[in-house]
Amino acid sequence: MTEYVPQITACKDGPLLVRGAVQILGDDGHVVDSPRRTVALCRCGASAIKPWCDGTHKLIRFATTDEAASADG
């Protein structure tokens, strides 16, 4: 089986999409079993299945901001 270079994509107003062979650790330091090769990690904090995204960000109207632009302005 060929391993892919890990890739993380931050979705606007949504989760982090993680593709490839990565090891995800929980807040207790233990490995969290990944259900598939590409996973969506919650960024809004409201998912019922953390660390995975369950789409709740849409219901709560989670919005990402450009922190670098905010700090400069």
C-alpha cells in the first residue's frame, strides 16, 4: 500500500480536512483511531463526535477569521 504525504486543508467556516497517513492524538495523549484515510477535524468545538466534525459548525454559524490580518490592522 502506498502512503501519501499528509495534507491538512483548513475549510473556510468549517473543519480541518486531514488527508494521508497521520497519527491523531487526543487531549490525553493517546492515539485516536482514524476511521478513514481522509478525516474532518472539528474547529468550532461544538461537534458531538469530537475530534471529528459532525457538521454542527453550519448550525451554529461558525466563522473563521484571518487572525494575521486582525493583528496587523
